[in-house]
Amino acid sequence: MSENYSQMWTELGLNLKSHEKLLDVLGQAYRDIFLAQKNRPEGMQYFDFVMSEIHGLRVKELLDAKKHDRIVVGAFCTFVPEELILAVDGICIGLCTGAEYGFDEAEKYLPRNTCALIKSIFGFKLGKVCPYIESVDLLVGENTCDGKKKAYEILGTLHDKLYIMDMPQMKSDDGRNLLKAEYKKFQTKLEAISKKKINSENLKKSIKIVNNKRKAVQRLNMLRTAEPTPISGLDALLINQVYFYDDPIRYTNAVNKICDELENRIANNVGVFPEKTPRILISGCPMAVPNWKIPMIVENAHAVIVGEESCIGERGTQNLVDDSKDSVAELLEGIVDRYFKIDCAIFTPNPSRLDHILHMAKDYKADGVLHYCLQFCQPYQIESGIVENALEDVNIPVLRINTDYSQEDTGQIRTRVEAFIERISS
Amino acid sequence: MSENYSQMWTELGLNLKSHEKLLDVLGQAYRDIFLAQKNRPEGMQYFDFVMSEIHGLRVKELLDAKKHDRIVVGAFCTFVPEELILAVDGICIGLCTGAEYGFDEAEKYLPRNTCALIKSIFGFKLGKVCPYIESVDLLVGENTCDGKKKAYEILGTLHDKLYIMDMPQMKSDDGRNLLKAEYKKFQTKLEAISKKKINSENLKKSIKIVNNKRKAVQRLNMLRTAEPTPISGLDALLINQVYFYDDPIRYTNAVNKICDELENRIANNVGVFPEKTPRILISGCPMAVPNWKIPMIVENAHAVIVGEESCIGERGTQNLVDDSKDSVAELLEGIVDRYFKIDCAIFTPNPSRLDHILHMAKDYKADGVLHYCLQFCQPYQIESGIVENALEDVNIPVLRINTDYSQEDTGQIRTRVEAFIERISS
């Protein structure tokens, strides 16, 4: 960290001692997992810097923005429309939910068989180690899965800025109406707390900013179809993770810059791994910072991850919002259209996700699919059988991994992953 | 069973051998648990008979009705409005989901950490031992919890009559609109398959029938407030379970008849257990036939269950539909109003459930509340902490039990229940 942020963290109410320990562990993990990689693109230096300052400089930026009357909105889900937040000159931050931290405390509030992602929200809050959750003017919970929906009732007793966004469960007309009504309520809420009005001009501008961010990531994804692949799955995942934290314009520039570099690599047939390295598509639950366990195992076992069918990945970044219209109402329709296409397993049925996985497996020339589930995540766990059947019908090998954030099953998973790589290589 | 139904079961496609074994086990359990009780009201003979013929005579009645062009609709949830089914002269059957049957087969389709109730649906279907699920013209699945919602996608590949009813997650205006839209779609579906139209006359008549059924059970509940209580919790639960199977008018008469008897008992100060027997309110997940494990443990430990805050219990039978209006549209509004009040844990937030539990604990003079959860039922498990806090705030002792349908933890639960009874008796 380039500066001493102790005062800032103290003012945010963090537990400095616990927080320092956490940063030490994460810093070491980052060095071991990311910095130890070979053949990294130079453009990753930007993301390394962002990560090194993730609890420092970026938080300072947020607090500075707040001093200039900008609001900071925290979110746990890709269904929260960043466009509306930017339109009131707010900042949208995806809150990290990827570490086994404070689970003992979390389990005083939640059943043990709650997924690690939800326990992580509570662990970070209760342990007072997340500067973001302490900085927000609004914390958006969404009724996606049962676990989150019910856990937010309890989180509301621990955090006074919690706002609940309802969610549909089916992609019907009534479902779309419900989502649209919720986005309108969200607009009203944002306007109230920011004291700024959404108009067609600021909304259109915001839509373009977020579209450009998505286009940059989509460009990155396209480059990963190359053989040999010019970037590791770990680094690509990191870029997808930083998507939720960074200033969107600065981020877009950084992603486009690394894409220029990757295009050069491809033109020169330079890969990050040797040619013929087995190519794996990851599909399933999101991997939030610092949940790097499975990609680390896969790439240490000499396969490469070529795509993420995940909320932190293509499920979250595919599809743009129509920015061609001129009224707030029409632009909002475009936003609803775009977000309503997200094929999260909370929807029933969810056939477009199957189509997407099949397309991704083909486009990224995947030799196999690793379906990743958090334990006790019922939507993705139940859907994993459906996914497996759809992939096996077209002879794409599938490995289903159910795990949590602990390291205890690393050895067992490594054995299964190595066997899977062996199988798809032969 | 008074008749040989082998031919009927064969024609329904049941596996006769497995089915016979199942009936043997259930018959033995019924004798051990229900018939072995002392001081049972005479009126229970009717329910004993219904249970003895539950796969026989009642199924024959359904098949006879089908021959006379009446439809049979199967449901898994109290959100399915029986009034609409009766209005097209149909029969509504709550499908039994209370036994650990065929779980090995079920787990080929569902994750192991799916709740026992959902596995039971699959086990009965895959094992070909449920005459009801094989008899229905329509099988209604509802998007209540994640487990059911996603499991129905798979059940649809095993049962060709499955119909999905969407559900709201919040008690907002938009939530109510969604439920109303679903009930209208359901009306259209029922009219299509029954070839009968719902009009104000048949709907009003149906509402009265179901209201009368509810009133009879509510009357039974009221009588359980007496000290000493005139009926065991096991028998009262059984009456609540038969609610979902029996002809509604016949059932209503039988419940009212036993209520007459219980009123006499109360007048003569006759109880089923000695005076001062500790009184326990059960709250939580539904206990479907033949899930009698917890009440058996409680009442064998010399406490009495005085009420069930459960879908198979007061959560499912409280509140009547307004039958004073004269148009189909108005009557439907009344139906939506009534069902939208059901305080299932799938709703967020769900404060009326807390109010209801507190009221029940007071009305039934409960010495303690046993909160019962099926393992992996996230909505009720997460809500159980909220319930416990609300009860402890007013000094009502709570015992939280998480279990499934197996008998393996019976000893452990018995020990905890006995300690709890000891605690609330002193």
C-alpha cells in the first residue's frame, strides 16, 4: 500500500488489527497465486496495482467523492443496475464476498448450511474488516436466492443502509413487470438519497459508460478464444472481479489497453501457456474476490481456463443496453430488457443459460466444462444436473465441483481436477 | 384395507411389490403411533378409517369421479387455491411428501442436500408407490422455495401433467398483482382441462365449502386451548393432514362431529393427558403424512402438543375467503386477499408469522415452542433465529430442532426434547 490509511480505516470503524491480518493474508495469497504466474501480460500491472490498493486508494477515492456529494452504493449482485447509480453521479461497488472470514461470528446469525458467499457478507460486516460496506450510502440486497433473501432480513439489523430489491422468479410478462417496477422504485430511492434527478441525458451517458465497460470485457473474452490463449484464466478472472470495484471509465481504458497487448500476442502466436494446453470453461456460481481456489488448482494442473459462465464473468457482462432511445422511460425499458436477460439459476426454467454454456464451450474451444457450485447454493446445485445432461448430450465432458471457501478440500479437488484434465487431454 | 385394490394399483402403474411393503410399514407405524394412544376421542375412528383406506377407497373415489368427467388436481402447497378447483367440480389432493422413500433414486436427480420433503416427491414418483400422483389430471408445482422451484424443472421430465404456478416473494402491491395474475392463469388452465366454466355461483359455493372446512378446523383448534387438552397433538395433526386428502364436505362433518365430542370432554373436565401436562406449540416446516416423528417423541415424553404453526396446521387454515361478493372478479379478489395472507417463510420480511406464533403461544397457553425445521430448508432455518429472538424477548422458551425423515437421530432428539420438557415444567 503506497500510503498509510490507518486513520481512514479507524474513522470507518474497522478493527485495525483484524484488518491488518486480513490484508497480510490476502497480500501473500495474491503474490503466491497471481504474481508467481509466468508470461503475464504487462497490462496486468494496472490490475495488480488496483488490487494492492483495493482497501486503500480506492476507498479513499470513494470517501473523497462522498465529500463532493456523490453517493456510494454497495451491491451483491449483477441485477443491480449500475446505469441508474451512475446517472445520479453515484458510484457502484460490488462488495467482496469471496473469503472465509468471520464465519464463527456469521454462524451465530445464520445456519451453518448457508452458502459461503452469504456467510462472507456477515463475516466481513461482523468482523469490521470491509471498508466498502462501512462507506456506502445505500446497500442493495436483492431477493435472488432463498439464502440471500432471508439473510438480508438479519443483515438489516446489522447495517442501517440496507435496501431490498425484489426479484422475479420467472421470465414471464409478469416477471418483467415486477423487475421494471423494482427498477423504478430504485430510481426513486437513488434520486432521494443523491438529491439528483435522472434525466435522459445523464441516463444515456451512464448507459454508454457501462456499455463500454462491457464491450471492453467482451473484447477480452473474444481474445481468449485464440490458441494458445494469450492470458491466464486467473488473470482474466481478476479483471472480471475488478470490474465491480474500479472507476468504470478508468477500468475500461485499462481493459482495452491490455486487449491491445493481447492482440499483439495473438498476432505473434505468443501464449501464456504452451500450445495444446487443455482448455476448460468454468460455469456456475460467481467467484468473488478473493475466491481464486478453483482457477488456481486448474491452472497449476496445467490446464487453462478460457471462459467464465458466471455472474463474475460472461453471465454478468454479456448483452448491452439499448442506448438509441431519447426518453428516460424508453431508456429504462432498455435497461430492464438487458438485465432481464441475465440467466441466473434463480429463474425457472432457465434454458438460455444452457444455450449460453453450449455456445461458450464451442466458441472458446473448451475441451471440458468445470461446473462450480458453492455448497448449499440450491439454484445452481440443482441446475448443475441439467447442465451436465445438456453438455454430455453433445459429448462435452463435465466435472462437477461442490465446495466452499475453505482450503480443506483442496487436495481432494486437485486430484479430481487432475483426473479430469487427464481425461479431456487424451 | 376393506377391498383388494391390486387391479386399480396395477392400472395406475404402481410397483405392487414396493407398494405393498410401503403400506405394511406405514400400517405398522400407524398402529404403533396412533392406535397405541390412550383416551382417544371416539371421533378419531373416522380418521383411522380414512388413513386405513388412504391408498384404497379414496383413490377409487378419485378414479370414479374421473369417469364422471371430474378432474383431479394434485398440489404440494397451501398456496394452491382449492376454491378454484372445486368451482370446476374438480378434486384437490395434497400429495404426501412426508416419508423417506426412494431417496437413493431421488438423489440421482437432486443434490443430497435437498430437503427431505422434496426428495420425498421424487422418491414416491420414481418408486411408483403413490396412487395419487399417478391419478392426477394436473400436478401443480409452485415457485415457493429454491429447492422446489428448481426441482420442479426436473420433475417435469418425470411427470407430464406438471403445471407451474409462479409466486411472489414480498407482500407488496406488485407481489399481490403477481399472485392474482397467477390465480387467473390457473383459473384459465382449470377451465381448459375440465371443460367447465367458473361462474359466480359455483365459485361462491366452493368458497363456502372450503371456508366451512377451515371453520371446522379452527373450531378444533379453539378446543385445544382447554386445560386439560381434550385431544392429543398427534391426533390433531392427523386431522390436519387428512384435510388435504378427504372429500371436503365429508371431512368438515367429521371434524365438527369430533368437536362436539371434545366439547363434552371439556365440559366434563376430561383430558387426553393428565392435568398440568406441559403444553408445547410446534412451529415451522409442514409435517406431511406420514411424518409423525417429532409429535411422537414429544407426546411419548409426556408433553402435549397444543397447536401447529405450520402449513399443515394453522398457517394453512387460518383466515377465510370473503364470500359476500357476487361477481367472479370480486370473489377472486377475496381469494387472492386470503391466500396472500399466508405467512410462509418464503416471504421477506415475514413479520405476521412472528405475530401469529406469539398469539398462538398465548392463546394455547403453551409452556414452550418447538421450532421444527427440515434440514436444508433455508427459508425456515434462517427465519428460526428471528422466531427464537422474538419468543425469548417475551420469555417463551424455544427448542430448535433441525432434522429430516430418517429415524437415525430419534434418540438424540428425544434427549433434547426431554431436557426441554424438564426445563419448561420446572
